[in-house]
Amino acid sequence: MTTPPRLEVRDLVRRFDGRTVVDGVSLSIESGQVTCLLGPSGCGKSTTLRMIAGVDMQDEGTIHVDGRLVCDTVFRVPPERRSIGLMFQDFALFPHLSVAENIAFGLPRGSAARDRRVDELLERVSLAGFAPKYPHELSGGEQQRVALVRALAPNPRILLMDEPFSGLDERLRDDIRDDTLALLKEEGTAVLLVTHEPHEAMRMADEIALMRAGRIVQSGAPYNIYNAPVDRAAAAFFSDINILRGTVRGALTETPFGEFLAPGVADGTEVEIVIRPQHLKIDFDRAGRGPNPTPEDGTAARAKVERARFMGRESLVEFRMEAGGEMLKATVPGVFLPGSGTPMWLMIRRDRCFVFPRTG
């Protein structure tokens, strides 16, 4: 018999004042899996989280935990009986309670197991000895770790995390994220993490559900979402992009970089060819000549450098195409700072570009 998902959400809908904020959201999470609900502010991520937690009620759809219905539009298990932990961006630690008392808040009182659980969790997040301290005595990173282990202390089946790292100093975030992910994997908790940061989702998630205007528009492993975006907006959400525009003729689109395949797209359709800056190839100008065409990179096109900037790990070079005048960006590892006006040749890797029908 197949084991049901730890969390399953089916066709959730939520409306406010006649406006649909969450529109048919469905997802499932297995035990030990981290899923990121990723999208811009206002797309319905936190509303979805609140409905799963039980602090808001859906207008349509159902929520299941381990195959058992916990909420539909009539039946509703109270939030405290769903075995769901919550962690929010403000940490919400009780200022009048010590670290140990905060962590033990949701545990049965008066048991030796309660104290052991607190000590064990503090040890696992490198905060042994912090039990008697109070929240105002802790740094932001320490408060975040206390909030995490407080949510995990009762051994919830599911942990919901709403932008939990947004209040941290940027330099601390990656270390805190990695420590958090290690602890979540050890606990085997199913995690739904809401974030608007693609870097955070890529770093932490086993699966990403990309949300836009109340809907999940694409879901899958981070590698697949990044390398096979469903549309231009999905590609642009994860990185800067370059766009070339053209019209399909006989399943081909003509550009300064040669022809691009557009299979299944009707003749006369305007399309956008999307390429990320790191996949634009650069070659030097040789007295007005560039590299020969290849099947992998197509035809080289001449451009002139508008500006070049060193960004730390890489250099960002902006080009203006001689044919058409489009502006394209390229990133190059390390230091590469050609002067403004320098002629160069650009090529587009055919296996790293995406062709979408034009929208907007």
C-alpha cells in the first residue's frame, strides 16, 4: 500500500472582498522533504501558509496530513491539533521567558523528557549554555536558531516557515540556512518554506513551487525549474536575462545570431529568445572578423562594449548590438573589463536559450 504524502493540499482557493488571492493551489510534501513556495510579494504565498496552519479558512479545497482530512470548507481540525509547527520572520520569541522556557513552551510540563529535549536541541544548534539567557541578550542569528528549535521541540509532522531568514544580516544568512537545513533533515520533518528569494529556494529546497498571481505556475527540483523555465517570467525570476525578439517563419526565427528553432509555433507568431548573461559567449574582434559559425553556438554577431564593471566574483559587461541596437549583458568569471566602444563578437549557446511566444 502506498504511503500518503505527509502534507497534501488540493485546489485551495481564498478570496478577499471578491478578489481571488489564492487560486487553485495544489501541492504535496513527503516526510523529510523541504519544499519552497517561491514568488514575489503579494502572490498568495503567506495566505496559503496560513490556511495550511489553520489560522485562516479556505473558500474552496482541502488539506490532508498523512492522508487524513484536516480541513475543508465545513470540517476543520483546530490549529493546535494539526501537529504543524510555525516559524515566522519576526521569530516571535516570548521576551519574558528564558531561552529554555521558550523552547519548552509547547512541551508537557513537569517531565524529565522535557528538559532533555531542550538540552538536546540547544546542543544541536550550538547554543549549549544559553538556556538561562533571555531573547534580548541574543544576536539575530541566535534568536533565529532558538525560534527554529522551539518550533521543532514538539516533533511536529510538518513545519511551516514564512520568510524566516529575512531579518538576518546578509552575511549570516547562508550559514544559518545551512545549519537550519541540516537540522531539518536530521529531524525528518516535512517543511514548507515561503520565500521571495530565488537564492534561498535554490539553496534549501528539494522541490520549488513557483507562484504567481495566486497560482503555482511551475514546480519541480531546483535544477529543472532553473534550466527548463515554463515562460519568460519564470526564467527572469531566477536571474537577469537577455531577450531577442523575432517572428516565426517555417518553425524558424531569424536573428543576428542566425536561425533559432521554434517547433510547434505557428507562422507569424512573435517570439522572445531568452538567454542568461552567463551563457552569452564572447570572442575578440579580428580586424572586423569574428569566429566561424558552429552548430552549438550558431552565428557570431558583432557588438560594442557600452560599459564593464567588476562585481567581485565576476565581471558584468554590457554590449550594444551593431545589428538592431539591442543591449545585451554578459557575465565573465573573474576580472574582464574591456573599454567602452571595444568591438567584440557574441555567440549564443543553442542548448542554453529558451524560445517563448511573446507576451505583453
